[in-house]
Amino acid sequence: MRILITNDDGINAPGLEVLHGIAAELAGPDGEVWTVAPAFEQSGVGHAISYTHPMMLARLSERRYAAEGSPADCVMAGLHEVLRDDRPDLVLSGVNRGNNSAENALYSGTLGGAMEAALQGIPAMALSQYLGPQNFQAENPFEAAEVHAVDVIRKLLKATPVSEDGADYRLFYNINFPPLPAAEVLGMRIVAQGFRRHTNFGVEPHLSPSGRKFLWVKGGDQHRPTAPDTDAAVNLEGYISVTPMRADLTAHDILDQLKAFE
């Protein structure tokens, strides 16, 4: 198996090193793991692409590249330049330092990389590690992902319908590992994306030494659970959440209702 990996925390992020180990185990001794990751941190860029300016691509070592762009840029660079003659069988994005459950998924560059792979017809998964009091300051905060990811990914590859090979908006998976040591993880749950009520991203103003105002973007309470049987809720209960997603943004539930007003 040939696997392309990327992330949004940057080429030197420890989560990317964890993902490389996960990918290497999946690929096997006869497989290949290729890395194309952002040269600098790209957290929060979503599915942005560098449409109006070029990006530099640098080969750092064998099968390891850094691109001055977003995770989606990196996936395009991997598919159409680095691996243009030998497309990968799978794209993995992560392991993100912090969860991409609930509304975080909409901002996530980690998911942006997986989404781009899906739009290009490649099976893709985004992996994120929830942080909390039980793992935030651990020697290896990514332990839950490191121990359990291979089994989860193999199950999803086996379960994905063959019909997805020709889908217009192919499935990709959002996988979040709970904020626990690996031994305390209770299992895997297939759930919908949730929504954290009464908390959201915002800004916090600060003054520079020269008196100019700058705004820092800050997140809301990450330990507020979502509705039962949705991603953040099961993560906080100790489960790995797996949410199947598509890039189709159509609100299908209201289409027929609105047609009455045509």
C-alpha cells in the first residue's frame, strides 16, 4: 500500500511523526509512506487553497516534502507532483494536536487535507487527538491515537462501500481519539457530527507595546459535550468517534420543502 500523509500542525509536529508510524504499519514492509506537509503551522485554515499565489515545495529527505501552503495544497502537491506517476492508495491527515469534533471540523485544516483527497477520488481519513486533564501533560499525549488508529483505519477500509470508488462526493472520515491514556479507551463509535451549544470561537483583544490593538482568536469550552451519540459527547465518554463525511454542503433535509416556493 502507498500512503500519503499530511497535517495542519506543520512538518515538524510530533503528531505527524506519530501518523508516520501509523501509516508505516498500515503500509507494511513492502509499502510506502510519503509525506507532504505544510512548512509552517496551518491550523484553522479549513479547506483553503493557495489559488492566487504559488507555493514552494522542498524535498527534505527521501519521501518527505514540505510545502509553503495549506494541507489541501499539500495533498494536491502530493497527488499531482510528488506522486503524479504513482497515486497513493490512501491519504491520512493528522494526527492533530487537539480535537476536530463538532464545529471544530468546519475550521480544521486537518479535515481540509482529507476533504481534498476525497474530492480527488482518493480514500482519506483525518485523525485528531482530543486533549484533556488525563493526557494534556502526558509524556505522549498522542498515545490513544498511536495505539488504536491502525485497527480503526483497517476496519473503515474494509467497511467502505465499493460504490464509493465512483462517487461524485466521496466519503472521508473524521476520527477523534478521546482524551485518555490508550488503556482506558472504551472502543469505537460511529456517530454524527455534533454541535457544542453556548460556546463558540471568538476574539480576545490585546494592546501591543506601541498601543495598537490586536485580536487573538480563541476557542470555546472544548469539554462541553454535544448531543448524545454525537462526536464530542462520545469522545468525552471515552470512545473513539468516527464520523463519515462528504464535501457536499447541500441541506438535503429542506430541499423538498423549499421546492414548494419555486
